[in-house]
Amino acid sequence: MIDEVKDDLPELLNHITTLKKSSWDKQKREYMCESKMKVINFDKIPKAYNRGKGWSILPKSNDALYIDVKGQWYFIEFKNGSINSGEIYKKLFDSIVMLLDEKIIPDIQFVRDNINYILVYNSNKYGKVANYPARESIYRYTFERAEEEEKLFDIDKFEQYLFKATHTYTPSLFVKNFILPKEREEGIAVEN
């Protein structure tokens, strides 16, 4: 996220960190990406949003929010183990509700036109079907060789209904399809 975008952020969203730090898995003590691109640490937003409201429940949130130079927004969620679709959906809806309620975004049409959703998952730790190592190995090899995105967890059902676009990426596809293009867009030196 470039400085001009960061400078225009409302106070609620002023929790800047790197994409790398947003990808930190506390339980497994590892990062899911190494990018130093600046993002909003969206995990900090629910506490700030709840402050003074007296609610006993804390909204769920996505890990990061990135706003690009063209004004497109990207919610990013990192999953390094088991994935609960219900939890993902709650994070999607709660994140949007917080932005709408705080009038950071004008309406749901803004979401459909400008906000994208990316789920980055560790394909080595997520089983799509019963654990058959040979089948999983062949499946993973095929998708990695094709370098294609695989739409998982029914995230694609939210495309155009709730988000402009949705993506489910492995960490390597996340680098190829999101990080590298955005770093080029921002003029960040790309390290290979």
C-alpha cells in the first residue's frame, strides 16, 4: 500500500503492518509469505470497533486489508491448517459490517464493485478429500504444474454477489498472482 493511500485512511483503519506479519501463524510459529508490502492489520479492527459499545461479542475479521493504487480493496485471510467454512463466512460478513457501520465504505454496491477476497491456504496441510497421500500428491502436482488457481471452500459463491472477485491461492500462487503484480504496481524492488 503506497503512502498516499495510507495517509488517507480513517483512524479505525490506521493499523499498518507488513503482509508478512499478517501471515504469521501463532500456533505453528511460521509465516505464510515473506512480502514487506504494507497492509492494514485487520485483526486489530474488531477491538477498536467495539470500544465503547458495551457489546459482549467481538466481531470476527480477516487478517489483512490491502488497498491498491487503483482503489481496489483486497481482504486477505491466511489459513495454515484446517479450514472451517462457517468461520470464513463469519469473517467475511463481520468485516464488511464493520466497514459499513463505521461509514468507511458507502454501501454494499461499493463492496461488489471494489472489494476482492483472497484466501491463502497451505495445500500441504489442508485435505480436500479423505487423506490418500498418493491422490493428494498427484492433485497438488497437477495444479502446481498448471499454475492455476483452484476455487475451494465455496468462496467463489460470493463473487459478484458480495465481492468483485474471490480467490483461493496456495502461498506460491499468492506470490505469483497477487504479491508480484502489486509490488510492481507500487514500484517495490522485487527480490527473487
